[in-house]
Amino acid sequence: MGRMQFIVPHRDRLPDGAIELAYLAGHEEAPYQTRTSWQGDRLVVQRDEAESATFTIPWMIGDRPPLALSTGTLVERTRPYLLPVELARGTVYRLRTHAFVWQALGLVVPAELSPLLKEALGALARAATSQDQPAAAAESAEQALVVALAGSALLCAAYADQSRRARRTMSKRTPLVVGVPLDDDRSPDQPFAEFLLQACNTLSVPFNWRNVEATAGAPSWQFSDVQIAWCQGHEKRICGGPLLRLERDALPDWIGTATDFGTLQASVARHVQGVVERYRGRVHLWNCGAALNTAATLPLTEEQRLRLAVSAIETVRAADRQTPVILTLDQPWGEALRDERRQLSPIHFADALVRGDLGLAGLGLRVDIGLSRDATLPRDALEISRQIDRWSVFNLPLLIEFTLPPSVSLAHPSEQSWIEQVIPVLLGKPAVQAVFWGRLLDGQGQPFADRGLFDLEGVPKPALRAFSAIRRWAELPDI
């Protein structure tokens, strides 16, 4: 059994529930199934494997919202590590590496970065050499973290500006898609429609299986017809789906947890085929499924999840050979693996589908930021940039769908800066061709139900201002 120990001089730097969300990850960055606990003054982290690993945990720096920070690669040893020092070491190393690599690739690094990097390295050196005085070392480590994160923000701003300009130079009509999903059971012709039409050039029609086929074998298309007609009437491009979600709010009641897999697979194929045959020619992009790699409503094995994904893709391709097809993966960092032993991380799940040569035209990544087990841990722009680069290895267009919790809704300057830093970086990535906000309206009884751009009365929320700015930052025309 693998075991690491950490000394945490100031536990107030850990937000509520932080240790339950922490995890160890191996050389391919896939989280191990991780168990954490306090044993006296030490944070003990255990897993079945006994190998070197990085450790990721939500951490609070000053009065900022929590960020998930990672150590460098640590070997197992009996002597405990001082957690703030190792988080600072990992953060400073990441900044140095990206600055070097990006500069080698032609990025003009801001002159202000050099003194920040020097200051961060000095603070880290003081922290590393004073670990016999944990409180003093933790103070120096925090200084290193503050400066390194400031440097990361500066570097990302330079990257975003220069890469976006380069992207526009390469193609004056880069097909950037900006959109949101329409609500499952509410007509789009509402008071919020004007805001919606200004902010988006694309809308997703969900074809929620639970609503479409409330009674087995008796699909109802009336509401979907209304949504499709509304989008066409306002000259918006249409993304159809996700056609398959395994979350409770998307499954008909007649699909019970005891449904045998063969019956489930046949039902999925029938639903997908029915949607595609009815709406092909009017939909510009099919999203075959979402979060099939994480949803736990049904007791399915990894192989069964993959088989459902393959079935959905093949069914769409057979019914519509012209329209591009994508599939959306949840939690691209793979946080769900810390709770459950699996063979496939999200990127490996995607790799299995891409290698299958099924005709995927792109991949979607769902990023619901938050401090909960079903969310993606909050990360800074540099780490998000690094993760997008990992997913770019498939040489497929990426659709990024994200939401933020209500506390990260532009009400606080540090929260606003998260959006202002991250979105421009995404827009600078050549692989990123679509950015979606994951919810249009607040709801009830659904995952992340309080993250809409509008409340239940159709009143715009502060998050809408951030989303509306995406097209302005991109400075790109409509498709």
C-alpha cells in the first residue's frame, strides 16, 4: 500500500471538505483511488499503489477563492512532507517550465515576469531551507505561491493576446462557436430571448430523453419542434444533444437501475435514431452523449459505458452521414477516479473512441467548476491551458462547456478575474472552436441547477455579463 504524509501548519488554508477532494496522480496524470485522513497533526494520504506521484488539493491563498494546487512529483518516504512548501515548489516549477517552453515557441514574454519569477524562486528557497521551522517555512511558501500565481496570470495574459492575434491572422473568419443549451422544458421565446440572441451564435437543443419519451415507445416531438423552429427563425446554428446522458434528470422513469444492458442499449439506439431521422438537415452538429465517463445513476461497467458511447455514435453516423458528430467528456482532469477504481481516465476513454475510427469530428469537455465530488476542481488559467494542450493531442476540434458556482459570478473582483483570465486563454487555443456556458436557466433537482445565466423568472444573472463578453474578447464574426 502506498502512503504519504504531510504537515499542514495552517489548516485554515484548507477549505471545507478539501481533504476529501484531494488525490494522488501518477505519471500519466490519472488520479489514483485515494484515501485521506488526519492522524494527529499529519495529513495521511493512502492508495493501493506504491509509486511516486503528484498530490493535488484545494488550497486558499490570502483572500482568494480556493484553487486546486499540485505538488511536483513526490517519492514515498517515512518522513512527512511540508505541504505548503511542496505546493509552492510545484506551482513555481510549472511557471518556469511554461515560460521557457512558450518563449522557445515564439511567445514574447513580458519583461515584468523575470523579477516575479526571481522573487518566487527566492521565497521558495527560503521555504525549502527552513522546514525545521514549519510556520516560517509556510509563510515563505505562501509568498512564493502569491508571486508565482501573479506571474502565471501575467504570462497567460501575454499568451492569450498574442495567440488570439495569430489565430485571427491565420483565418479572418475563424469559426468560433459561442453558445448555450436551451432549457429542457421551457420555450426559448421568453423575456430572456433578447439577451440570448445577442450573446450566442449557436444554441443546443437538448432532446432530453426523459421528456421526449416519457412513455416507452411513444416519443413526443412537439416541444423539440418548437425549439428547432425558434432557432431557425432567429438564424442560429443548432447543436443537437447531448442525445444520451446517464444522469437521473435525463433518463426516463421506465429505464430503471435494474434494466438489463441489452435492453438499455437497444432503447438508447432507438431514441438516438428517432431524433436524428426527424431533425437531420436542420441540425448543424450532433452531440452524441455527455458525461458517459462519470455518471453513476446506472450500475454500468467501463466497458458498458464505452459500448453505449460507440452505439450512440454509430447510430448517428448511420442515420446522418453528413452532419459532424462529437461526444462530450466530463471532468477532464479525472477527479472522479479518486473515489472509484477504474482503468480509464477521461482522456483514455476518449482515446479508445478516437482509435476506433468511428467518425468523431471533435470532442467536448464539460468543466463544472466547484468544490464537490461531481465537479471539476477550480484551477488557474495556466493549469487550464496546460490541460487543453493535453487534449489537443487528438488533433480534433474541442468544444469547452463550463459553468461556475453562484459565488463565482462576478460579484467579487478576484472571481471576475478568473473569467477574464481563463476565457481569453481558451480563445487563443487553435483546437478550441466552441465555448458553451452549460446552463441557460436555473432549475430544480438537476446537477448544478443554480448555475444558469438566468434565474427561474428569466432575470439575467451576473454570470451573463461574463458570458456575453466572450464574443467581444474573441473579436470574431458570426459563422
